[in-house]
Amino acid sequence: HISTGKDHFIYIHRPQCLGKCTWQTSKHLLLDVCTSSVGNNNCRFKNKDTNDEWVLYKNYKSVYETWCISNDNVEESAKYWQWFIYQYRDHIVDWLGAAPTSIDYLNWGAVSEEMALASLSKIYNVILETSL
């Protein structure tokens, strides 16, 4: 996260399951990122900051006034997170105590480690040569 003295923002968002979020009823991994949830008129969230009341993602500023959720870098960052989630999904499910989640239909296994690193290199304008 970046603090500029103004709005709080982050260059790339991670899938919400890495913030310990699951679907409420199924307990499957929540694979969405905030940027896509904010653009959806039906997505809601609740947590201690909302006093466990549901809030539409598009109205996130009613809870987090200084946050700025932008669509920047969504496509590039998605490659890295797709690779990461696909590679470590069983560990993430265990860590969260989530229900086993099939993500094979998403074709995320097609994203190679090289593609994942290239996406981060493009976003941060750095050269990443080492294996993760």
C-alpha cells in the first residue's frame, strides 16, 4: 500500500482469498479482486469496519474514505495472481480452512512462472530473473 498523505492506493490488488476471504455460504476461495468487485453492482462486503453490515463494493468510500480503488494494472497483475493461486491453491485452502475449490475451469494452469514474472516486471518496470 502507498500512503501519499491523500488517498490510499495499491498498484496491484490480490485475490480476496489472500486477505482470508471466502464465499459466505460455500466457503470456497473468493478469487475476485477489489477492482472487479467495485465495478459490479451486486457485489457486497461486510467486516468489522462495517459493523458486519453489508455494503456494496461500489460504495466502499462510505467505509474507507481515503481509499482509491483503480482499474490500473488489473490485466497484468491478474497473470501473476492466477499463477500464484493455481500453484498454491491447496495450501491456501488449508490456511483458510476453506472448502476445496476447483479452479481448473479457469485455465489458470496455462500461466507459466515466466509469464507471471513478466507481468510483475511490466507493472514495476524491473527485471526479475530469479525463480520464485
